[in-house]
Amino acid sequence: MEALKETNLLQNKKIAVVGGGPGGLTLARLLQLKGADVKVYERDFSQEARVQGAIVDLHFDSGLKVIEVAGLTEVFKANYMRGADKYRNVDKDLSICVDEDNKNGTLDFGNEHFRPEIDRGKLRDLFIDALLPDTVVWDSQFVSMQQLNNGWQIQFKNGTTATADIVIGADGYRSKIRPYVTDIKELYSGATFIQGEVDYPKRDCPEMYELVNNASLIAMGVGKTIGVQPSGDGSRLTFYTAALYEEDWFKNSGIDFNNSEEVCAYLMKFYDDWNLTFFTLFKSCTHFIHRPINYFPLDQKWETKSNITLIGDAAHLMPPSGEGVNTAMLDALDICECLTNGEFENIQTAIATYEKQMLERAKKLGEEALELIKDFASPSEEYIKKFIEQLNEPKNV
């Protein structure tokens, strides 16, 4: 690993990254490549404590770019899901409108249109495996922190403490670090997802399992959408039902989300004119999650602090658009570069430069995501037609 230069701001500094998701782990890897002293504090009890969710695609000029800088391209290629970047689009009657599996040509690494998918757990594992031993401190749920000399003392739920000269919050949009940086709150986009997991789709909803075919399925009808994705090994399915709801719908709906039968009954009624095969998804799910799609104000700004900042959703939550993980990884690259390139006279100036470019990028991507999510969650006939046409457009191979 590269030794820190004498002019490097991180010389003899301890860095605490709070949150062991893709952004936090990427940052730890990049910092260690520069010779920095970094720990990642993660609330999960262990690396195997929980399933990490559905697949995620990395993009040419963001996620894949960072993977290369991190020296992990070959291990990524060994773990990504071949063919999972394909889409299948159907209507509410289950008629296939777009089937990318039947298109000629296959994109590959080096092509700007190639967006390889990888299981979130696999992505997490390959970063963890690349870190120095004991970099990730498990069972470390953040409770609070207070300034200590020129740094921070961090308190965790398990009763332990840690000290750091610099703290970087990578703990998602419910970030416990964010309030130490800014009091700007999230806003509601108007769209809500109801997420479900199917543990045994090959057995419990075989027709839907075959239709997904280890790729991504999007089903659209006027005013509502269903998306389905496989897990990394294809054994499970994650689905999302999307529509526009009032902000207080969850509170006023009368639905007990701890009762899967109640949620299932609601969804079958909401999608009552859709093909019954979709109902097999709902009936096979034993745990639903209500996910209002929130975002931080696009014009948010705050006064840069001397030794604390944010990356990823903790900094710039936006509606899902395929950019979340990719942007978090870019944030990690940018803050690492600012802290280690020797161009700034102090840490606060380096953080300020990072935050300026990070917030400018997030504003642009957030505007696009906010416009997209309302059309995606509640598509019109015109939007559905345009969406299908775009999927059918040939890509450069």
C-alpha cells in the first residue's frame, strides 16, 4: 500500500467510517490503498448477519470506474451475474413487450452501455476481503459522539467506544451522523413502494420465477408498476409495487404491515385487473416493507465542518434511479482524493471541496431521479409507450 506523503492531511490521523455498506467499504479500501488508518463501524452483528437485498448494477463512469481504481476489477468480473443486466418488460396482462434476452449482441466490460449486475452481498464481500484484517468492527451500532480534543469519541450500543480524528457518515438516509453535519430533513416524493421477498420462488411462484429468468422484470399498467429482481444466486426474488400515495397513507390505511395476509389482500385488490400470476408473488411473501420514497432537498447546503462529512444516502438521498450505489462509490473516491492528494492546506478545506462537487452532482442526479420516479410509479399510457421504445432502442456493442 502507498505510504502517506508528508504533505498528506491524513498523516497520523485515525478515520472512522460509520456504516459498512458499499460506500463505506469502498472508502475504506481506497483510504487503505493510500496508507491511511481507517476503521469501519457497522451495526450488523457479523458479515453473515443478514441478506443484503437484491442485485445492483454498476455503471461505466461511476461504480465500475471506482472498482478499477480500487484494484478489484478482476475479482468483480469473477463475481458479477452474467446476463442479469437484461430486462424483460410486460404489461398487466403478462404479455411481453420487451425481451432483451432475445436481442442480438452482448455488451461487455469497456462498453459505456454495459451495466453488469452483482448481488449486494457479493459486492460487500469482495470489498471486505480486500481490506486489512479487523478493519470492519462488527456489532457497532452508533449511539452518539462528542468532541474530544480535536477529534471525536464515539459511543456504541454495545457499550464500547472509539476515538477518531475524522468521522465520515456512510450510514444511509437514516444516518445517525447526519445531524452532526446538518439539520436539513428529507421530503416526500409522492411515490411509495411496497417491497416483498419471496424465499422459494421456484416452488411457490414458478411461473413468475421462470418469467424473471435471473434478470430484471418490469410490469407496467396505467397508474401502477411492479418490479422484480432476483438475488445473486437466483434462489430468491425481491419485488416492489409502486404507485403514488398521499404522504400519510401508511398511517391512515388501516393495514397492519406485520400481518402479511392483510398486505396481500390489499395488493390483490389494488391490482385486481392484472394477471393473476402477479398475485402468486404477493401470496408467496411472508414479510412486506412499506417504503415511502423520500429525498433530501435538491438545493441543500450546509456549513462545512472541520473533521466530519457524509457520503452516499446519508448526504444526498434521492429517489431510486439506479444511481444510488454508484454515486456513493463516486463520493468515496472523491473524498479520498481530496484528503490524500496533497493539494489542500487543511482537512476542512479538503472536505469543503469534496462537499461542493458532491452536492452539485447530487442535485443534477436528484432532479432526474425525482422526475423519473413519479412517471415510473404512476405511468401514463404515453409514458409506457415511450419506456418500451427506449428499451427497444439498439445499444452499441
